[in-house]
Amino acid sequence: MQSAYSAARYQRMRDNVDNRPYWQYSAVGDERTRPAHLALNGKIYRYDDPFWATFYPPNGFNCRCSVIALGERDLQRRGMDKPDDSSEFLIEVERPADKAGNREKTIGFKLPDGTVRVADKGFDYNVGRLNYKPNLDLYPEKLAHQFAKVEMRGSEFAHDFNLLAKQVTEIKQSSSHEGKKLTAEQMLHVRDGLSKNLKFAAGVLSAENKGLMKASTGTVWLSDDTLIKQFNSRDGQNFGVDEYADLPDLIHMPEHLLQAKDYQDRYTFIRQGKMLVVKLLPKEIFVLSFRRIKDKELKKLLEKENALR
């Protein structure tokens, strides 16, 4: 019930970020309040700050903390020109070993005095993000496109991207894998352990391309599971989080849009030397891969697949 309420509130707050984009952590502050939660009281960050990926309440059993949504005037009344940035305070830490000797990693918040606060085990993620999917089809096309650009350039996506990249790299460099590319069987285990079923709005189709693809929806989703697979296959290619800022324009304004002849539900978007492959489902569109493409490969694709534009 506690998590369900939090997820519903997160949905409402995300739907209102145009008016109230700043969020303030609020602890009750009585004798029952945990010190770790009280230490976060009053912290103000943008809705897409990576702080909320870990510390959006509840942060433990029977946690009574909440989040207050603020607008520009609210910020000014508090004597602030802009919200704080949590990135320098978020660090990766290990919890104490459990009975089996396992030491679980989590994200902690480092206070000015050097102490680190963490959420209780099992509460160190924002349950609301697992279910939040803005319906960009309800917005005007230009506004929906801008939303996707903010999503792909936001600190929240960058935080999740970099954390997953680090985790996959550590697994590949472990003694059991010796830095080698993981096999399909090994990847099933890794994906099961790392994926939190997060989805990011990578872009929105133009009305023209939506019609060409005969799609019922225009929003293209990028999952953390796809990112994990890409980290394994793209090792050493210097393809970082900044490249993903190009996804919204690639999806909305491709130079080439191709439909696979062998798989009618696969579409390829190409723009400025980058290629995106998506899968069209009855009610959703998901990213399968995103990478660079050379002119020679592009020429072969144009000859092989059905060109829609």
C-alpha cells in the first residue's frame, strides 16, 4: 500500500512538472523520524535530478516522508535562484555483509560532515518510475518532441546510464569473465539482476512517419534492459551517454526510414551517421539497438530493405 501510494503520487507530480518542476524532500521531524531521513529534510532538486531515482520516499518500512512540488515563485520565496544539484553528494557504497557474506551495493547521500545516508534495503529505488510512462500522444507533436529531448539530456537518464554501464563493466572485468563479451546465457543472468524495468521516452514519431509505419502510437521507448545489452555488445566503441541526446531528433526527423523485409515489425531510422532499430508492437514501440553506421553499410541497407522515406 505504501509503495502504491508513492507511485500514484509520483505519477501526479510528473504530470505537473511544467508548473512545478522542483521537488522538496519533507520528513515529519518528530521523535519517530529516522535520522537518515531527517538529514534529507528540506533538500530541493529538480524533478529529474538523480537524487529522486534513489531517495523518492518511501525510504524504508513505515517511512512517513513525502515530497512537496514547488514552482518558480516557491523557489524565490525560499531565497533560491535555482534548485540544488545532488550529483556531487551521490556516491556508490556497500551495505554491511548479510548472513551469507554478500555485500550489496547501493547509492548513498554524502552529508557535509562526511557521513553517508542510505535508504533501507529494498527501498533504494523509486517505485513510481517503474510505472511512469507519459502519454506523449496526448501532447502536440512539437511539445512531445521537446519532452523527449529533455528526457534524453536529463541528469536522471545520465545517472541511470552511467550506473548501468559501470555495473556491466565490473561484471565483465570480474575474474569469472576476464573482460570478455558475455554470452547470451550469461547476459540473461546479468539482465535479470540489473534491470529494474525502467523506460525512457527516447523520442516521438512525426505524424508523417507514424502514418508510414501504420503505428497506433508515436512514443518510442528505450528500456534499461536494452541499454544493458548494448553495453555488452558495444564494448570499446566510445559511445557514451551524450550520444543519446541525438535520439529524439533521429526519431522525429530521420534522413532515412527503412522497414525490414524479413521482419515487418522492425524499422530502421538513420540520421547523420547514426542508426536506430525499433520494434513496432500493437500498442508500443521499443528501441532494439542504437549505434553508428558507415556509408558503406548504409548503402547496403538502402539496397536491402524497404525505404519508406
